[in-house]
Amino acid sequence: MTFQFGPPIDLTDLPNFTQTDLRPRRPVFVGRVSTKDNQNPCSSLPRQAVLASERLEPGEEFIAHFWDVESGMLPPELRGLGPQEVYEAIGVPLPRDGGLQDLLDRAEQMGVTHVLAERSDRVARAMLTSLTVEHELGMVGVEVVYANEPTGGTESGRLRTRRYSQVDAEVFRTTLMEMSMGGQIQHAIGGWNHGYAPYPYIAVIDETAPAPARGRFGVVRPKRKLAPHPDSRRFEAARELCRLRREEHLRSGEILAVLAADPDRYPIEGRWTHTRIEGLAANPKLTGHQVYNRRATRTGRPGVSRQNPVSKWVWSPEIVHEPVISVREWKQAQEVTAALRAGRREGDALVRIRVAAGQRGLAVTAVSTGETHATYLIGGRKVVLPSPVPDAVAQQVIADLEDAQ
């Protein structure tokens, strides 16, 4: 604000007439584009730098350039984690001294006095993030300047313009998230797959999918549906894994032992692990339905996702690929898993048979199952057992194994 009421005589020759910053001005540029696909960094970032440079004083230049090719929804600490070679490969005709987090870490050390950006959403689309950045820089005496803000006038007017701009950025961010979620839901309802194909499937391009809109900007990713893996043994392995959990109430280590004992029947790249077994037993895509939103990946912690409650999952109304198990069988497996984690366990008699057979180097393999009985192959011997297995029957089978030694 400019004061119009000065002293009655000329006092400009007094040493303290004006307050001066003893530090020389050292401005830096801050920029951001969402991704290399949705915006062209080679044109957007130089354009941002030109607009921001209009707030430089005559003869000034930026002492450094900090920019990211990241989503504005990410906090500073999750940006710019790739090596410098990645940014050099993009070919942006603008030097890069780091990203936004690098600026926050080095601003005081570099003696930065001003941070210039095209507008506030180039710092972040979330208002809290941009306010936090401004606060952290302000604590070390750095002023943040946005080129789209008016000059002159009152401080309250400038602040109102800035906050309105930050609110607009956050509303736009929320709108984008809503539209994106809506699109992903329709993607799942249509039967198209998200992420990696589960163990018994492969993802194949759906040639019948609607063609993308003409003139759509960015990389067009073909829609894919799940199809059975060329190795049909994988379907049987996944079905047996789920049965072992659902009917025999086996823990992952016990299922692992069963599958690993017969690699020809239950093939796997590398080896079976506890994580693979638990993940496959819990995967609802084995029911033939496409399911989306099982995990929340934006948790604020790098590399950490969170399991969403089942009530938030999105299921395709119809079966869209060949099922391994029914929805009812999948539900039963989840109930058994919950019971095992709570410390409850059924089917211990069959577990004792498996342990006794394993001690003698024999695998217990289910040949067929019914409502009241199941047929198992123990070593080279076929045994029919009731479901569930009574303790007396289990003890007799174990005794027979001992006698056979």
C-alpha cells in the first residue's frame, strides 16, 4: 500500500528514510506439468518460465529453475523421485536444478529471495499444499510471486485474488478426481481390466471395445479383458488353492507346501509365496466379475496402499470373463480367512493327516470333492474321507501311514 501523507519537509536524505533488504535479489523459477502424456513439457514449461519472468525486475535473471513433471495432487516429497536422466530424456529446453521439494530443502542455503511461478496451481492443486509451501518458504524469508496476480492495490485485494485462485485449483482437482473415478467405474462395469492380470488369466485387447474419441490428447491405451492363461493348469491350481482355504481351512504356509510339492500340476514363475497365496485367495476377479477400487493407492505415503472396505468395491453386473470359482465360494473363502486371522480354525484333522504325510515325504492331493466326501491321493494311494474328517478317521489314516513305513 502506498501512503500519500508524507512529512512536511524533504526527509529523503535521512539514512533510515527507507527500509532496504540488505540481501541481493535472487529469484528462482518454479513450474510443473501434470504428466509427459497429458501436457507437453517441452512447450509448457518454457511458456511458464516466460510468463513468470515478467515479474522479474529489469536486468534480472533466474538463478535456478525448479520444475516437475508430476501430478499437482502429489505433495512435494512424492515428486521428482526419478533420476535426473529421466528429465534429461524428455528434452525440455530449460535447465532443471531440481523439483519443488529440492527448492524447499535448498532455498535458505542458496539465498533465494523470490520464487516466481505462472500461477498457484503450478505449485499444487491442493490448497493446503500450496499454503504449506508458501509458509515454509516465508519462514526463511522467501516471497512467492504468481505472475497471474495483479500488481499494486491493497494487500487484502492481492491476498483475496491468491486465495480465490487456490480455491479454484482445489475445486478443479476435486472435479478431475470425480470425473476420473466415474470413468474408472464405467471401465470396470464394461468388463475391462485394471492393473495386472491375476495368476490364472492374461489380459487381451478387446477388439470390440468402442473406439476412443478422435482428437483425444495423450496416449490411447487399448481396453483389455481377462482371458484364461494358455497354460490350463493355472486355472486348476487357482481352483485348488481356493478349495484348500475354503474347505480345508489351511493357512498360507500349508497351502504353499501343497502347491510346491507338485510343481508339474501347480506351475508358477519363480516360487509360491505367502503373499501370492493370500492375494489370490482374496482376489474377487476369480469369480468372473471385474472388480475395481479394492485398494486406495493415494495414502500420502510412497509405495503404500490401503485396503478399501468391500462396500466401496465396484463389481461388474455380469460375469465378464471365465470364472475360476463362484461368488458364493469366494465369499466362503473370505469367511475362512477372517476366522483364521481371528484365531479360529476348523478342519484340524485333515491338517494332521497332511503333516503326517509330509513327514514321510508324501503329498496329499485332492482328486475330487463332494458334499459329504472327498477323494485324496496320498502318495500313490487313493483314500476317500468324509467332510469334515472326524478325529477318529484321521487317527486311523495316520496309523496306516505309520504302518506303511
